Amino acid sequence: MSGTNNPNDPKVRARAFLLLAGILLLSLPILRLLEVGLRLRFMREHYGDLWQALTKDLWLSGGWWSYFATPLGFVMTILPLALILGIALCLFAAIRITKDRG
């Protein structure tokens, strides 16, 4: 059923799922940024220094992976990857949906 929006069509369901997954991937980093902002506010009051608050969150646990658990590490690495993947999924699903209509 090309060119229709039949909800029983597996292609339509798959593309709707991709679009929903992209939207969720875009919303999760925004919520995480809000949480990081609130945590930074608390840590700045506790440590007194913003740079120390940015880098000291979970450094004490050790290991290179702990960098990703710090607010600075998350914002610099994981957040952009999630945003890029979410945008890519939304664009891919939107292009495929409009391509089938025309």
C-alpha cells in the first residue's frame, strides 16, 4: 500500500516508531541538561568553585569512564551524540514518510 497512511501497514508503523524514537532522544538530553543545571547549582554552593563543581562530581570513583559521569563530560560528549542521533532519526523518518506519500 504505497502512498497511504494505513496504520496497519508495517512500513508506516516502523516509520512512526523511528519518529517517536527520535523525539524521545531529543527530549532526554534536554531533561538531562535541566538535571545537570540543578546539580551544578547545588555543587557550586557546596564546593564554592564552578570549575571544581564541573570536574569533581564523580572523579573520586576513578577510571577514565568516570569522566562521562561528570556534568562537563556529559555535556561535552554524550549530549551532542544523543542530539545528533535524535535529529537524524527524525529527519530519516520524516523523509521516508513524505517520500511514500508522493
